[in-house]
Amino acid sequence: MAAAALGGALLLASCGGSDGGADGGTLRLWHYEGPDSAMGVAWNAAVEEFERTHPGVRVEFEEKGFEQIRKTAPMVLNSSDAPDLMEYNKGNASAGLLSRQGLLTDLGPEVAERGWDKKLGATVRTTSRYDANGVMGSGKWFGVPNYAEYTMVFYNKDLFAEHGIDEPTTLAELTSAMDEFVDAGITPLANAGAEYMAQQYLYQLALSRADRAWVDAYQLYRGKPDFHDAAWTYGAETFAEWVEKGYISEKSSGTKSEDAGVSFIRGKTPILFSGSWWYGRFTEEASFDWGTFLWPDSALTLGSGGNLWVVPEGARNKELAYDFIDITLSEKIQNLLGDKGGVPVAADPAAVTDPRAEALIDDFTALARDDGLAYYPDWPVAGFYDVLVSETQKLITGDASPDEFLDAIGEAYAKDAPKR
């Protein structure tokens, strides 16, 4: 789902390859993983492996920000500037929309020929396939996940110890810990109202009162969601209450995810609820002892297969793109990703030796086994991400009540969801 926004620097690397189509020996690659993240490290190694096995081919790699790709992909992929291979967000509103618009290549033949489907578990495969309406879970393969991801509570062990607070194991203990931090003049939760983080807090609160049928109705249209049911109402009301209590700063309405992550890294906020994509960066940059735990008292949390490798329909060098995907799914690259703090989809578990990385992968394995991955709140319909950002910001600033928030997102969902 998310990565730190990167600059527009252009990196040219001498890499190697097979047949290249119109451009001959060039593979144009876009992704938005930070160079120090587990995925960034793994994909850099994949470029080196590609160079070794494809002598004479050049990789033209452009670093893009998550928001940059999200906002411009439909326009770029419908032009002559489309790359050969691109990392893109999964879900109905993202990869599903592009597939419905005819902008992505059907990867089904390559999946079968190269055995990628044998490497990817059922939970991970859900976001790879889209039907004619762009709804995930069935139909053609329009993307290949290159890692998995899920959300968790990151907490600053040193700050907890300094204030005599134990690691929470229940939601009641978590709220008690946040009360203690507020009493000490510390805003406990890092938050980003201008991007994905705030809506994910609210969705997780709702998930703690939901079940799989609720998720499938909302995400997969297997039923009709009620945006004023007990789960959504609890999520919106509790989120607003947490702002009122000072758990979440009213000033965070305009904050971006990078700001929230840096606030945690610098020890200014003791708790951050976000995804495994932060894991490698926190390992590298945080100077204090920190840990993680799954959201307490909830069988469901946000998560899925990770972002997708997609091949634009207008790509010039599709065979090179397929070769690169194949390398990223190799055991060598997947093992490296896992050991650097990512959640691999095709690694040898015995090859991952870092204790924190092992715990990260074990938690994901348990969630996937117990059907605990509930995707992300912005996935169901096109344009929903921006609606959720805007309406959640109003909850933070007090410009909307929980009921008004639920009315607004319900109307936006109904407007763009497939008619049933």
C-alpha cells in the first residue's frame, strides 16, 4: 500500500537481457520503494542479477512516489511514455480500474509458463486477478505480487519503560497506555490525515467489530454494506473520540505519512499503527528499542499481498519485464527481502535469520492462515482514497460528526460501486 515518497531522480544502470522489442536493449522500470527499505534493497539486487544474466541490456529506472504514480498512472499508461514494468497499488480502485480500462497486459500465459502461481498462496493471489468489471479475486492475471504486507502497532519500548507502561495486550490496556501518555503531555499516536494513515486507523477500529462476511460485502460486493452498522459506527465514533481525548493530534489533519513515520523514528510519538513497509526503515533509522504487536482484540487487520508488478499494455519490452518479475520471485531475492525486514511471498523460511524479520513473517503467516487479512479501506471503488482522506480530515478537525462522515463515504461508495 504505501511507501515513502521519493524524488524524481533518474538512474541509469547497465543491465543485461534477452530480446527487447522496439527499444532493443532497454527495460524501463518504475517503482516507489525507498532505497533503504527491504523492497528497495531487494529490487536493487534484482537489477544486479538482471545485469548479470542479460548482458548488453540497459535498465532505465525512474524513482517515483506512491502518490505520484497513483495520481498519474491512468494518463501515463494511455500515452507513449508508459514504462515496460511498473509497481502499482492493488485493489478494485487501482489495478482493477486500470485493467478495466484496458491499460494492463494479461499476464496469465506467463504466470502458467513460469510457475508464478505455484509460488503465491491463495490470500496473496486474490489481488492479482480481476474480472471484466475490475473486481479482484477472479478473472485474468493483471499483476504479480512481489511481497506481502499487513498492519501492526509499532511502539517505542524505551518510552513505554520510561513512563512505567507495559506492552498492551488488549484494547483496554492500549487505551490506558494512551491515557498515561496524554497525562504526561505526549500525543501517543503518530498520524497522517493528509494521506492513508488516518483512514487506516478508522478502518482498523471498524474491523475489530467486523467479520469476513462484512469485509467481503464491502470489498468484493458480496452483499450490500451498511455504513451505519455497528462496525462502521464504532470505527467513526471511536476515532473522533480519540481525537477529542488527545490520542490523535488535531494538527495531524494536514500531516503526511512521511511526517508521521519520522515522528516515530525521532522518538516524539510512542505509537504508530501502520504497515510492514516501515519495518526495514525503522530497523535502520530508529535509535531506540522498539517492538510490534498485532492490533489487540481483533481477528482482522489490514493486509494483503503487496503491491503488484504490472506490465502496461503499451510496454515496448514485455519479455524483459517478464524476466525481471521472474528474478524478483527467485528464492535468492525473496530470501534477501525477508532478511531485510520485508514479508516475502516465495522465500525459504530457514534462510531468514534476523529475529525481528522472523517474527514479522510469522505474524503474517498466522494472519493468512486464519483468514485475518481484510485489505485496505480505499480499495472498493475508484476515487475512494481521496474521499476517505477528505472525510477523515473533517473528523480530525471537528468539521464533521461521525454520522456525517458515514453518510459521506456511504454516498461515495454507492455512486461508484457496481450496480447489483
